Amino acid sequence: ALEIYASSDALMKWVPNFDWGLVAFWCRIPIFRVRLFRSKDAYMRGGLERCYVDHAFPAGEDLLATILWWRKRIREDGKGFAVFEGGFDTTGLVHLTDPPRCFIDAETGEVEADGEAELAKKREAHMKRRGMDERWAKKGVPEEIRGKIKSAEVSALERKRKGEEYALRGGWLPTPPYSVAMGKVTPFLDVVKHNDYQKR
């Protein structure tokens, strides 16, 4: 496991609205990626993929260091919104499952970050997926095939983050999802019920 330690007092100095109950966890999480937005509204309207800067820290940095890196790039009006993405080990940025995330609004000082339960859930999902890849490697599944599987998983994860849902025999559908039964497009498809029906 890779852990990086930052001073909780120094972190609170720069982000005073950070929940003290979360600081202890986030001081130890290495940050591998930061996405920058003009404002929180820009993030809410466009989602993660509409950031104007997507910067990686390949070796992992502590949260305080990445916040200082971001603050130097905030415009004079003090507006800006950043999403900090962490990891759990030396494999770096989490791609195939959801990474730990911390959201900070420079204009209001508001901070939203994954708590203990969510971090534990994300760590478990990450470790299970990494173990799956290791088992495939031991069974002789070629790296090229494993790479294609990973690419497909990354694509699916990004679609889900955008609010899309996968309908069997219909493919990826936007939100709200639309039915494609009988060649007709019908709004508000219940994807869960649709998929259950298709499996019968």
C-alpha cells in the first residue's frame, strides 16, 4: 500500500471548511489526478469530462501539495472548482473502479469528500478488480486481451458517470433512458425491468 502523510493543521489552514472527521483519512491518501473547472456550476452542468485542465501526478502527491498547486492557478476573481482523485497503492490512479474523490469550491470554500465508509467500499472494489486481473494473468490470459477488457471497463465506467445506462439489446442510453423496443424510441424506460425481461 502507498500512503502519503500531510499535516492536518496545514491542510485545515488552506481548507478551513474541511470536515475534521475526514481530514485524518485524506491526509494519508495519495492524489494522482486533479480536474479543474471554472466553477462548481460548470462541473454540475458538464460532469467530470468537461474540465478545462486534467492534470496527473504519476508518483502521487499529498492532498495539501495538490491543493497548493491548484490555488496558484485560480483566477483573480477567486472562482474555481477542483476534483481531487486519489489511489490506494503503487499502481497509481484508479481507472477501473471509482477512485477516492474530494471536491473543493474555491469561491465558497465548500468541501465534499468521500468518508470512511465510502473509502472502504471503493478500496474493496479496487482490490477485487486488481485481484481479478492477477488471476487472469496466472491463467495465461494474454496481456493484449486483458488490456482490451480494461479499455472496455473504463469506457463503461465513464458512461455510467455521465448518467447513461446499459440496456440489453439496446446499448447505452442517455438519461432519461429511452426504450428502443420494436424499433421505436419511447422515453423513460425502466432499464432494470427491461434487462430482467431480456434475460428471460
